[in-house]
Amino acid sequence: MTIVTSESEQFTDIAANDWPLNAWYVAAWDHEVGRSLRPCNIAGKPVVLYRTTDGEAIALADACWHRLVPLSVGKLDGNEVQCGYHGIKYDRDGKCTFMPAQETINPSAGVHSYPVVERHRFVWVWPGDASVANPDLIPDLFSNGHPDWVGDGDVIPVSANYQLVLDNLMDLTHEEFIHTSSIGNEHLSVAPFDAVHDGNTVTVTRWMRDIPAPPLWQYMLNLKFPGYSGLVDRWQIINFMAPATISLDVGVAIAGTGAPEGDRSQGVNAHVLHTMTPTSAKSCQYHWAINRNFAVESPRVTKELKRGVANVFAEDEAMLNAQQAAIDANPGYDFYNLNIDAGGMWVRRIIASLIAKERS
């Protein structure tokens, strides 16, 4: 695919089935990994997850050394995984500990063990070179689990390339047209924005002043300021962290109370977290969460916001799946970019640079 900008600049996009391997990807929510074998796909690699009896999360290649049968259809025997086909066992490091009908174990027998880190309520797996796996490179999603923030989220299996999801999130003007009943209104596409990049991050900032609050934001604002129905100042700060994580710092405040200058006390603030794990050229696992620092004592609000945001993302999912189908039906089609695509273009350049660096 070729990307064409409005200024006629062209560059060749990376292949649809390409993604950095030397990176951290979310495999699951931490509560989803327990004393059972959980199959997943991390950057195109079949992986099986489980916890040891002491609570450590383990990620092994989901393919037995002997005949490549998925280990996830086997069982746990203490802290070891036993293949369901011939009973071969592997420890937490992937080393073979038992072979049927023989005492001597082939020294080459084993399966790959992937680096795992639990942070921000997620289980992160590094599918690339384990010798360079650095936990400091895990994206900062601090509000997921921070005592001053509460929230919840879910995972969406998207039938579209992960880069299409990143495109969607780096340009939120689509809210005006897709999410008209919840978070969108006509002030999005006319508001100016600023896009900057630094290293492997991109930030897009947009302020909309003296506007009516969209329905979902009106609901949230009234949780803190019951009865207020006047104009608001709204902000969207989109933070991309390579290779596939985006944190949205979003909110509304009573108009003219100083939010653009840094005083958000007369408003409500949410962090909407998104992290994509590519599973194939045309699919990804999309983990998301919405966290807030207001009405933190109310489980009811947590459930209502999760349900409301899930409905919003279902609209995105339908559009992304349709876009992927259209791409498949039009091979070789050139994408054209508008000014609003500036952040997304930098994201694609960063991803392409990371892949090129790995292959050099």
C-alpha cells in the first residue's frame, strides 16, 4: 500500500503483516490468567499462558516440541505443562522434564519461553529477542490500577489490521460522524489541533472552547456538577506510545474556568486506554479501559461508563471491519491523507522505523 499526503508526498507503507517483535504487547488482563492453559496470539506467534502455584504468569510457545500439537489443549501438572497428545512435560522455562517410555530426555527438547511482565492490570509479553526485553519500555498506563483512579475495560477481537485501529484513534474527528449519540458533535472537525512527535511517541492535542457537551460527557459532568447544562471547554490529548498503545487524556470543564490553562477543578477528566496486539495481517486484539478520577466511590458509575464506552467502541469496530473488507476488495489502492491524519502518519513512520531497525 502507498500512503499519499495532501501535499503529494508519498512513501511506501510497511506490509500489512509486519509489526515490531522487540516490543511489549498485552496478552490478557491479569485476572484472565490463572491455573488453566489460556491460548492467545502475540504478534502472530501462538502462545499459551498460565500461572504457577506461586502466582507467576508464564508464557510459552503453544506448540509441543515433539509434533507441534498446541500445548493449550493439554493440562497443568503442578507448575509444568503436559502435552495432551503424548504426555511430554515442560517447566516454566520451557525445558522438557519428561518423555514417555524413556528415561533419557533429548537435550534439544523444549519450547520457547517468552518474557512476561505484569503491569497496569495487564499481562505483557515480549515476542522478540529476550536478551533485549526491557520492562522500562512498557507503555505508561498508570491510571489503570492507580488508587486515585477507578475504572474498567474489556477486549475486542477486531477483524482489521492493527494499524487501522491506530489510525482511528490518532484522529478523533470521526467521533462527529460515527458517535453522534454519545461523544460526537459538530465542533470536532472545525477545531484546530497540534501534532508533535518525540522519539517513539506522538501527541495530538485539540481544545474546543465554549461548546455544548456531547451526551456522554454531559452525563459525566453532571455527576460532579448536578444540573449544570451550560457550555464547556473540551479537551482531547492523544498520546501514542510505540508500537501499539494509545492513551487518551480527555475531559470537559465548565466554560471559562481555566481548564485550557491547567485548572481542571471545574471539570471531569478520564483516561481512555487502548492497546492493540496484532494477531494476523487482518486481525488484532484490542484491549481498552476507561478510568476516571471523579465519582470514584460509585461502582454503578463504573458499570455505566464501561457499558457506554463499549457501545462507542462497537461502532468503531463495525467501521474498522468494513474498512478492512474494502481494502481487501481493492488491492493496491492508494490511501490519501488530510491534515487530520498528521498524527497517524507519524505513528506509521515510527512503526516502519522500528521494523527496519530490527531487520538491519
